[in-house]
Amino acid sequence: MVPTLLLGLSFGYAAAQETVCLSAQFRSPGDYILGGLFPFGMDTVNLTARTEPTSVKCERLFVDGLIWALGMKFAINEINNSSSLLPGVKLGYDMHDTCFEQVVTLQSSLLFLTQKGTTGIEVSCNYTNYQPRVTAVIGPYKSDLCLLTAKLFSFFLLPQISYGGSIEKLSNTDSYPSFYRTVPSDKNLVEAVAQLLNKFGWNWIITIGSNDEYGRGAQGHFLSIAENHSICIAFEGLIPTDLADPKTTNQFENIIRSINKTDASVIVLFAFSQPALALLEHSIRMGLSKKVWIGTETWTLSHKAASISNIQSIGTVLGFVMKAGVVPGFQKYVTDLFSSAQHDEFCQQSRKSNHLMSSDVVSTPCEQCDHATLPQILPTLNHLKVLPVYLAVYSVANALHRALGCTHQACPKAPLKSWQLLHFMNTFPFTVNGQSFRFDESHGTNPGYQLIFWLWRNGTLEYLPVGEYKESLAINVSQIQFHTPNQERPLSQCFGQCLPGQIRQIKGFHYCCYDCRDCPENTFSSIQDQSRCTPCQKQQWAPTCSIRCYDRSERYLFWNEPLTIALLMGMSLTLSLTCATALIFLKNLETPLVQASGGKLNLFGLFMLTLQSLSCCLNVGKPSDNLCTIQQIVYALCLNGSFSTFFIKSLEIILVTEFPRCAPTFLPWLTQRRAWLLVALCLLIQSFLSFCYVQLGSDYLLADYKSLRSEVLLVCDTRSWFAFTLLQGYNCCLAFVCFLCTFMVQTSGKQYNIARGITFAILTYFIIWIFFIAIFTTLKTVLRPATQMGTVLATSLGILGTYYIPKCYLILLKPELNKVDYFQHSIKEEPDEDSQ
């Protein structure tokens, strides 16, 4: 860099003494012509006073535009001298001034669209075979000019590659199918700015945009995403771009007064260099307090900023600039060109090339360029990004290479329509200086951004890289020296930080102004989103004002808890009584009492009660879907086995007492071995209903996350009450039949009433189940399996206490009643049967 500057300055003094012929360097003939739109000048002279459609002129040189144009010329000369890209083909160029004005830009654009070899635009219904004067257009720079020309060129499908048009609206390939750009969309820039603000915790922001397509577009997109990034806008405004307008000063002053009324410390400025620097000048003049200014490449890299008086007093400046490498050899090329442009022979040759390009159609592209000097452009040359222009030219050259079918030795000079290049620009990457580039689906490129910091050293401004952005932002914070006394990050917030476990509850108009509110139970405050309490997942819980969730522990009826132990002791008691009763009945099996009660059927009934009591264990411990299904089926089958013995005895009693004439015929099916067939039939029906219960919807494991605060309750829940009723309803029917057969039976005081025991057993069953259904349908806690265990045990004890234990009392304590006469009513049918 230093040798280049020294070389440039050595030629600069001589160049400053006389004019150069730079204005003749922007047209050159060739096999394929590339049009160029560059802002050579600014500040139009006669635009507002124009009453006739005459040409518009600019009075001041815009150095950036001159350098961009030289970048295009350099790239084309490099391609023409290349032996591999377009061998045998010469690219020409025709560059024109835009003067940052739509009227000026439109005139040059219409020239590019004139039919090749003419000065007129053909009116036709089909432009497939139409060949404009140029093969492609490089530029323009400003976004509002790109919108104007992109619509025009897209109608002819003339490839247009901008080196500066960055607004997101241009990403619409349906509206602008032939528009391309070698700079990122402002969508990426705005996202980078938002991440920077979040990085430093700045959520109380002033945003200013220039009143043009670029400023309005970038600011509008920033405002649309600000809320998603928890960024609040303290003030938003637009600054004028026509600095010659007398009203401009008042507009700048009003905006600065509005900024002063806010307590925000950060200003985001989306504007081109002229209005942005004008805002800075007015800010300094009006004594605006120091702020953090976040800007874009359009003004943060402007060398004119350093020349503003007292510019260091504005505060801290951070800027996002496109990551673009240096174009090798360009600075030396510009220096050599300024030297050559002082020689008559070189200038005559340049003017001759200009004449071949029909220079009489429009005026000279850049008359004021002839008065430019090398020292005048060197500060801009050292910092201006020329690579986007360079890439734009190479993208067209590579598309031409493929469209013409070039080899490394030669290119056929075949007729080629401009629209035919689009296919090759859309689908193929291109390589420039060993680096690969490709247009994305929105016809843009995104090399990423570099974050720079304005560093002042001994009154000299340096652009210090402090970070970069591609998809995420990386910053070296230690390199940034803020304007605060201790150089620490200034605050720009509407409210302070909430405590852990609290969220921000928005108050008032600005969504960044908030109160802190505790997160309720089972929610937590997230660092990523402090605007709402994040609910815990259902398998987790959280206390009030929590910053995280905790895994829920499982809750069910454990084996070692007091309630379970009490129920198991009750089960042990029931089993003991049942087994003792069975032993007594087995020992006295042939006695009249046991025979009158059912004989061996009693042992079967007691065995089923034993199994029923043991089934309580199925309700303890961690449940599962299969276990939930088995619980109800086992209980129903065991109860059915017990009730089937009652059913046989009840039928026997009703036959003897109410239908004595039919008794001899049917009693053998109830009193002899055939009775077991009836027991088997009852169990078979219950088994079939159990199968139906499983098919229709058996009980299942329910994980209840709502009933308990920090635990998940695992209980068996009823899937289908119809299936449940079908399963248990059969036993109810058997019990009801038994009740009907026995509750009206009367015997003399000298005889034992077996029917009464069955009646009380059934009544006990019904009473227990009325309470059970009422509790079981509403209870969804850990007490639900305990309730079911209690019901099973109560039913077993009820049957024992009302039917079996009274008979044990007679056997053990009243053996004198265990005689045939006392149970005559129950066994008298057997002699009748023999007499038959």
C-alpha cells in the first residue's frame, strides 16, 4: 500500500498542473458491448428549472463513481488480455453518468436499449430476435435507480448486474427477472445490525434513514424485525437527500431536536454518504450528546467524514461493510492511467475509440473527470470497494464464455441475444482470482459483512475491524473503545434487567418498556425469550419464579407406604379368615350344614375369594397397560366364581320353595355333579365378556401431570365405561338374580335359613359397589388403586362375614344344630328324587 501511495503522489503533483483525458476512457468498441451506469457527478444544475426535455448536467465530481467506472474498465481490459476466458473475443464498454438522478439514468438506459447499429428502439410484439446496443448492463449504484432500470431492462430480459443496489425489494425475481447484484441484500445487513444491538443489550434505539428507496427500505425492514429481537424504537425519522433544498436545514434541525428529547444512546443510520454526513455536521453544530452510531458502508467508509470539523465529538461509530477482497493490480492501474492520460498520443487514441462508439448520441460521460487529480482520488481509492464492480463484469464474461461455447483456445463469434445469457448466469458459478462465486435464488451474492470501528489515533481516522457477520455475529468487544469515561459499553435500555425467574411485562406504548413479573408454577423464564414464561414440558415441573424445569418423579401406590401396608394387612386378615373357613368346611364337608350350603361348591367359592383377595397385590407398585387390564379381569372372574356358587344355591332354593312340582326334574342339575357345568358356564360367559372388554377398551395406564405439583401420577384409568359396565355388569346380574331368589324365602324358627346368608352377602356386595362406583369415577389420585383394593377386600370380607363365617360359628360353637332336621328344608328334595 505504501509504495503505491508514494508512486501515486509522485505523479499526482504533475497531474495537478494540467487536465487529463479521463473523459475519453469510458467508451471502447468490441464484439460485445457492456453498458455501464456510474455516478460520475452529483448536484444537478438545471433539473428543477428545466422547462424543456433537455439534457441534465451535474456540476461536481463524485470520486467514488469515477473509481467504480475505472474498476469496470480495468476488469474488461483484464478479460480482453486473458487467453482463457474469452480468447479471440473483445469486450467493449459504454459507460454513462447517472448523476444520482432518475432522469439522467433513464436517458442512458434508453440508449442501451436502442437496436444494435441504430439510435431507435423498435416497437414489436415479440422481442426474441431483438438485439439491443449492449449485451449487458453494469450498474447503477443507488437502489432507487436500480428499481427504475430493472423494470425497463427486465422487459427486454437484458442482463443487469448492480454493484450497489441492495434493497430487499430487488430480490423479487418475478418482477425483476434479469436483475442481478454482487452485493448482499439489506435483509442481511438489517439482521446483522439487530444481532449487534442484542449483543450489547441495546433495546432503546433511534433509527434514521435517508428519504430514498435505500433508506426507507432498510429502515422499514429493520422496524419489521425489531420486535422479534426485543428492540424498541425511541424515535424514527427520515432525513432529506436533496441538500440544495432550502428547507433541508430545518428538517435536519427538527430531527436532531427530536433525538435530544429521547434518552436513547444508540442511533442506527441507514443513509448514503451525502445526507449521512450532513446529519453528522448538524449534530455537531447543535451540540448533540455523544451517541453510539451504527452505520453502513455507504457513509462509514467515506473519507470526507474525517474532514468534518470536530467529528470526534459525535461519540462511537460502528459500521457494517461488505467483506470484499482487494482487486489485484487495480491501484497501480489507476495510477498508470492518470500518468498516461497526460500524453497527447494516448488521449488521441482514446478519443478515436470514443468516436467509433457514436459519441454524438449523448454528451461526454464525465466532463468533470478531466479535472480530477490523483491526490484528489487517492483517499477514496484506498478504502472504496471495487470488487463488486469487478465481479459484475466477470459474471457477464463467464456467462458469455459458456453461451458461446468457448474453449481455452478460442471463442466462436456467434450471434448471441442478450436474454440467452440469463440461463448461464442463473445456473453456473464463476471463478474470479481463484475464488468461486454464484448468484443465489434471488440473484444476489452474500459474502458477509465486516464490522469496523472508527479508531482515532493522533487525529487520524482508522477503520479497525472488530467483528464479522455471515449468518451469525462474532465480535471482539475488547477492541472497541466506547466514548464513555471508562470506555465501557453505554446503556440504552427502556428498563433494567429483571431478576432470574421473572419476565418482562410490557407497559405503555413502547414494547421495550416493561415491568418484571414472577413466572407462575410450572413455567420458567428463559434467557432466550424474556417476554413470556416458557411452560415446562409435561414431564417436568417448576416452582414459582424459576429459571429452569425439573423432572417429575413418578407417583403411584408404593409397597412401603403406610396406606399400602394397612391394606396388605387387611388382605392378610382376609386370606387368613378365608383359609381358616375353607379348612373348617373341608373338615366338616360331610356334615348336614356344609352339604346344605353347597358342599364342595363352598370350597370352590372360598378358593375364588382367596384369589380375589390376592388380586389386591395387582394394584400396588408401578402400573402398566397390561396390569391395568388384568386388574379388572381377575377381579371379575374371581367374583364370578364366587357368585356362581350362590347362583346355583339360589336356583335350588327357589325351586324347592316356589316350584316344588318342577324341583324333581331340575334339582339334579343343581345338586349333583352337573352343577359344576353351570359353574363352568358362568365362568365361560364371564371370560367371553372379558374378551369383549379388552376389545372395546380396557383400562389403560394414565400419566396424570395435573393432579400433583411435582410428581406425575401413574394410575389406571377407564378407557370405556361401556366396556367396564359390560365386564362387571354380568356379576351384578348374577347377584341380582340371587337376591330375587332368596330375599322372600321364609323358614320356620326351628330350621336354618340358608337363603338369608345369600341375601345379606348380595346386599353387602351392592352397598359396597354403590360407594365404590361413586368414589372410583371421580377419584384420580394415588388413592384410586387403594380404593379398588379396599373394595375388593370389603367384598371378600362381606361375603365371608354374611355367608361363611356364620356357618363356621354353627359348626364350631353350636355342633348340636349341625343335624339333618335343622337343615331338612335344604336336603329334603333328595328323598323325593329317590321316590320319583
